[in-house]
Amino acid sequence: MADQSKQDTGSSNMEKDPNEWTTGDEPMTGAQKSYLHTLCEEAGVDFDEGLSKAEASKMIDELQNKTGRGKDNG
């Protein structure tokens, strides 16, 4: 029988506000750094290596909106 506590309730950790992350002040991850660098190049904005995980996440969201990258267009 499936574990009811693991079923999708409409919210996930990926949707949690980066300002509320307990690890948000840590340096961005390698994956964030790589993806953010790509987005910055595409958007023509400067890349800041000193961003925290939370700051990088917010900037990724902003640049995805600006470039249309990473969003479902369906």
C-alpha cells in the first residue's frame, strides 16, 4: 500500500520561498553556478560568483522569465 504522507499535496520543497531556506545563506551549488552562468550569458547580464543559494535561486527565476528558458511554453 502506498505511503499517504508522500503523496503530492500541491506544494513541494522546490516551491518554498528561498528566503525561508535553512541553507539559503550557503554558497550556491555547482549546478546553480553552471546554470546561472549560462542564463547570464543568454540574458546579457553580469554573473556574480558570490551569490548564496537563495540569491542564486531568485536570480535563476528572474532570468528564466527574461529569457524564456526552463519554462513550459505549453
